[in-house]
Amino acid sequence: MASAELLGLSEEHEAAVVEYLRFARYKREERLTSIGGAFEDVRDVAVAPDNVYRSEEVSKIIDDLKQGVHSDLETELADNDHTHVLLMCQLFKKAQEWKLVLKPKIDELESMKDLSEIRAFEKSSFSGVEAKTLSPAKSKLDPLADDGPAAVLKAVS
């Protein structure tokens, strides 16, 4: 598994991040396959091997391809955004159960330094050795221990 110091997370949280990255990589591959399929469709259907095309015909083929890829990509990006919002809702709901308020730093989401750290974490997490995963019972958002602040919060609620 990747170095916990890279992200500054506990082992349980790091495993959850790795699991999310695994999911994101799978979805990314699905999206790339879909876009590749659009190009293959044009090659197989719209372009005959021995034909010579006029510039208007080439322009129409390219415009149709552009429109199809744009539509597919827009849908995929919206689905991706909704997945992120769903994950945030899960975290916020769990925080609310513990009477906590999470305040994400939206202005830091495009930090090139932070994004490069995540890329390095992903690369080290999936380089050759499959990352370990938590058992389903431990993968929920639960306190790491029943002492300290967790005990106080349980007593209050």
C-alpha cells in the first residue's frame, strides 16, 4: 500500500481512498472505451476504405463525430460530478450524526501541488501490487476508537 504520510491519513482512511481510486480508475477506463468506440464507429461505418471524399463530406463526418463525442463526454462528466456529490453527501451525513460540520476548501481543489500528490499516491498504490482493501464491516464511516472525542460525542448524542 502507498505511504500513509503522503496524504496524512490513517490506515483505514487511506484504504478507503485507495478503494475510491480503484472505482475511479474503472470508471475512467469505461469512459475512454466509450470515446474510442465512437471513433471506431466512424471508421467502420462512415469511412469506406477505397473512397475519396470531398471536403464537405469530411467536414460532415468530423462534425457528426464531434457532436457524438461532446454529448457522450458531457453525460459522463455530469455523472462523474454527481458521483463526487454523492460521496460528499455520505461524508456530510455521517458528520452530522456526530454533530460535526465539515467545511471543504473548494478553492484548494485545483491546487497543482495537491493534485500531483494524489497522482503520486495513486501511482504508488497501483504500481504492480494490488492494494489491500478493508473488510465490508470496516469500510463504513465509523470512529476509529471508542475513547477520547468519540466517547464524548456518543455520550452527547
